[in-house]
Amino acid sequence: MSRPSFRFPDGFHWGAATSAYQIEGSPLADGAGPSIWQRFAHTPGMMANGDTGDVACDHYRRYREDVQLMKALGLHGYRFSINWARVLPEGTGRVNPKGLDFYSRLVDELLEHGIAPNATLFHWDLPAALDDRGGWLNRDIAHWFAEYAEVMFKALDDRVPRWSTLNEPWVVTDGGYLHGALAPGHRSKYEAPLAAHNLMRASGAGIQAYRAHGRHEIGVVFNIEPKYPHSDRAEDVAATRRAHAYMNQQFADPALLGSYPPELKEIFGDAWPDFPADDFKLTKQKVDFVGINYYTRAVVKHDPNQYPLQATPVRQPNRTYTETGWEVFEQGLTDTLTWFKQRYGDIPLYITENGSAFYDPPVVENGVLDDPLRTSYLRKHLGALHKAIAAGVNLKGYYAWSLLDNLEWSLGFSKRFGLYHVDFATQQRTPKATAKLYAQVIASNGSVL
Ligand SMILES: N=[N+]=NCCCCNC(=O)[C@@H]1[C@H]2[C@H](O)[C@@H](O)[C@H](O)[C@@H](CO)[C@@H]12
């Protein structure tokens, strides 16, 4: 029987992704202001092993070397984020030319090597100066973000073909405002919905600014984690519906439908504000694409003690789990994409992040570090993409998470997602077997799978 062909559509865009605080290092160099992650990482007890982004992958200084790694993979594009506080040290007003210059040099280096820049304006590292003024809890942040976005568009839109306003607003509010595990470390059921709403107001204002100044494409990036009921009991089905609305609709609905799902009022009760109707004229903007970050699924059961969802994930027997505790479940990627199209219409989609953290014994043969579990994850999830495309999903590209092993936020450097291994003591980059496979996938547009 002939092997199934996994050839992807002509022109399919293959990339890799990173984010500023996770790889750059030098967080306060050349006039940069502190971000909330610079502040959070230096707060005792917040970071595994006391790890910080002070050095990380030293990308701020080694970016030319890292562009060579991208070129070696044959990447079509590179998704990176901009540290807002490098460019606007106080978050608004004064522009730091050296901060802007770093991103201009990075973009030029990418273009020189035929790699399309894909810039994310906000990947969690809010300027600390804005957090001091209320941050995502202050409705003025929609204007602060639009001002920052306009500075970036005027500086780089001549060379950056694709922009995203936000990366994964759900993680910002769930981790940073409800549970407190991420910066800025708040724990409030009243703050989380306000932050979520202002994130989407800001995203809308950023898109409006792009329509006035930009010439290419802008979108927004959501993490979507499909939810499956643990049983067909009504309480488990209802818990699954709540979990789905909370993670997968809370941000896409105001952005793409101009409303919130009713489950959010059910979840937050008196903590769910009555938002002004006019706000949805701002949150809902035409997007040129949506980025979807997919990692895993959740099997959900009712749990009256779990706050605020009254739902909890159920670990599945006889399944492979990654180092971050995420089940390898590639069917969830296909299901996510077909669901997204069914709910929001035929919007061009990119997988803007997909990858896995596994422990790899440091066995290097012929200059390559073997990582069979990560390679298997990639193969399975690219196969799942192919199924979604065959089902009619308008998928334009895929960005592997991540180019480099990097700072996995409060989990530190121990969770390694990179196509390239990083020895953080020496900063030596070493390709993993998954990098070699990915390069073959790109060169053959998927046919090698
Ligand atoms: N339970 N559970 N569920 C899965 C929910 C995942 C939420 N976290 C992400 O998606 C983050 C995204 C982030 O952009 C990147 O900066 C992170 O390094 C990766 C890896 O963690 C992923």
C-alpha cells in the first residue's frame, strides 16, 4: 500500500516561534525599562530554581547566530515578540531609539536571509511602569497599547508582513490575575474578567491603529485547548462546557463575534462585570488571520471544589504526557481547527505555536541530540494538520514552538521545547533530531512524513 501523502498546500508557510522575555536576555540593556516579568522573576520564590530572563538564550546579542540556525532549518518565517519596555521604557511617551534599533536590526537580518518576520506586540511582558498605573486593570491601557502599536507600525511595517496584537490573553488573565502563578501575580476573581476585557479592548485598538498605518496583515493569537467530557453525566458535560467557554471562547468571542458566551457569567457570578455595549465595537475588529497555539487537550469532570470553573482535568491512563504534564493528543489539534472554523467562519488560520517539552538524555551523535518523543509529537501533529486541511480548514502555516530551548516562564529552564538544545552555561546551540526532521518537512512541504 502506498504511503499516504502528507504534502501540504503549495505556499504553506513553515516557521518557528519564540518570545522576547524567554530568549533575549539583557532585559535592561540600552535604556530598556523593566517589564513585569523582569520584576516577577526577581521576586523570591516566584521562579523554579530562581531562574530569570537576565541572560536566557542571550539572543539580544546572539541574534545573528540564531538567524543562521533558522536559515539552516529552511524556515519561511520567524515569529518573535517585541519587548514593549525596550521601545517605550515607561510604556508610553518617550521612545528608546536603541530598543527600537534592536528589532530593526533583527528584522533586517531575517530579511537578508529570506525569512519573513512575524511580530507579536505583546507576549506577556507588560512594562512595569504601566502595571504601576493599573496595567490591564486600567481601561486607559487600550490607548497605551494603540500608541505603542503605532510606534512599531511606523518603524517596522515597511519590513514586517505579519503582526499579532496579543499572544494568549487567557494565560495572562488565568495565570497573572486569577491564580497568581504568573506575572503580575494577582489572585482575584474580580480582576481577571476586567483584565481579560481590557486585553481585548487593547487588541481591538491595536488593530484599528494598524488599519490607519499598516499595509500588510494583522491578527491575534489564542491558545485553544479542546475539552472533552470525562463521562456523559450531565454534570460532567456541563463542566466541560464551562471549561471550554472559559479558555477557548472568552477571548475569541469578543474579538470575532463581539460578545461573551453566557457561561462566563455562570462561572464568575457577581464577579462578572456588566461591560458597556459600546466596548464590543472596539473588541470586534476585522482580522486578517487568527493564530492558534495548540499543545494538548483536557478531559473534564465536574468538581464542586474547583474554583471558579467547578471543573477539573482528568489524567488519562496509558497515554504519553509531556514534561509540562500535557497529554499528547494530536486529534485535539484537528478538532480545534474544525471547531474554530465552524464557530468563527473561514478566517485564515496559522498554528502559531505547537511543540512539546520532553527530557532528552544528552546523547549527541554526529552533532545531533536525539529526541525521539519530541520527533514523534511533531510527526503526529503535522499529520493532524493535514487532516484538518483535508476537512476544509483554511490553514496557511505552522510555527513550531520553539526555535530554542528557553525560559519556560515560572517553570524556568528545565522545560525544554526547543528544536535546538541550548546549554545555558555556554550558550552553545545543538540541533535536535526534531530540527533535522523539521528541515526535511519544510524542504519537502510535508512529503517526508
Ligand atoms: N494545562 N494546560 N493547558 C495548556 C494551556 C497552555 C497554556 N500555555 C501556553 O500555551 C504557552 C504558550 C506560550 O505562548 C509560550 O510562551 C510558552 O512557552 C508555551 C509553552 O508553555 C505555551
